[in-house]
Amino acid sequence: VPIDVVPGRKRRIGIMGGTFDPIHHGHLVAASEVLSVFNLDEVVFVPTGRQPYKRDRKVTLAEHRYLMAVIATASNPRFSVSRVDIERGGTTYTIDTLRDLRKAYPDADFFFITGADVLPQILEWKDSDDLWSMAHFVGVTRAGHQLDTTGLPPEGITLMEVPAMAISSTDCRARVASGVQPWYLVPDGVVQYIAKYRLYKEV
Ligand code: ATP
Ligand code: MG
């Protein structure tokens, strides 16, 4: 009997929030690695809501970011995309994401997947004390990268090395802006979606 159909076993759900502007193979490889190491049943990608600006840059319409995430994950039966942050609107806070997903998965164990470099910022997130009780945090990092975990509760966090850590959305956008298609950095369907809607023509 496969582990995920053992009666009474709690479902294990990975949650990967992000701007996904655009989603790339770094996100997908990280999700896939965490899924297998933590024996997850599913990883839910959650594109942030309307974020008019991020570090002074215009963020692409949520609907485009959502559809690229759907295209990128469509072939994997264990990947899905949630609209909770898009539909809530306003600034996305992780605590709200976790509360909304809890309604959809009342009995599951949550594993929040994030770049390890973002982990220290979690302490500054809204209601950060409550976060630790709502999910286990998995910080993905690149090989050999040292991380300062001062102030973070050691039992609430696991750090994991993943390949493809060097890929970033910023770099993908910069390539497109300079006229180069981001083949192999993002899934083929996402390369084609970017071209079709002429996204990232300017950085
Ligand atoms: P940007 O360059 O615009 O900041 P990004 O590539 O960091 O984009 P985000 O949507 O901001 O992508 O990231 C969503 C989540 O995925 C964050 O937790 C981030 O740390 C993580 N992440 C980003 N790139 C990678 C990667 N190459 N490998 C693993 N995780 C990643
Ligand atoms: Mg980032």
C-alpha cells in the first residue's frame, strides 16, 4: 500500500509562496526535492496577490503570474496552484496564506518552503510567533552557503540544499528585456507564454 493511502495518515502539504514573476526551474526543483525528502503528498504554489511594486519595480499582473504557474506545474500530479493570495487581495502576509489554506486542508501537516535567505525576515513577518505553530519551515539553500539562524526556533526549521538555486526571476526578466528567450531556465510553456503576451519587454 503506498504511504499516502494508509488510513489515518495525515496528509503532508508543501506550500510555496512567491511572486513567481516568472516561475522558474529553481522553484520547481526546490518544490520537487522537498516533496521527495519530506514525503509530501502535494506541493501548492501560491502566487502573491496584487503587489503593485516590489523593490521599486512593477510586478506583472497576478493573472499572468498565476497562469504561468499553472502551465509550469500542469504535468505534475503532485503540484497545484492556489488562488488564495490573489483572491484575498492587498499585501500578502504568510500568516493569511496559511490560515486560508488551513480551511482547504483542515487536517494536513503544512511544510512552508522558502529560500533560506528569506528565513531571517520571517521574524519580522506579521504575527511571526503564530507562524511556527502553523507550519514546519523548510529553508532551501545552495551547497556550501552558510546561514545565520540566530533567533529562529531550531525545531521549527529544516535547512536543505537544492540544485538550481542560482536561477532567479530577476535574471529571467533581464534576459527577456535584452531580447533573449529564457529557454531551460523556465519551462518551455512559460517561455512561450512570455513571448505570446510580450511580458518583460522592459526590466
Ligand atoms: P526575484 O528575482 O524577482 O526576487 P525569485 O527568483 O527570488 O524572484 P520569488 O517568486 O521571489 O522568485 O521566490 C519565491 C520563493 O522561491 C522564495 O521563497 C525564494 O526564496 C524561493 N526561490 C527563488 N529562487 C529559487 C531557486 N533558484 N531555488 C530555490 N528556491 C528559490
Ligand atoms: Mg526573490
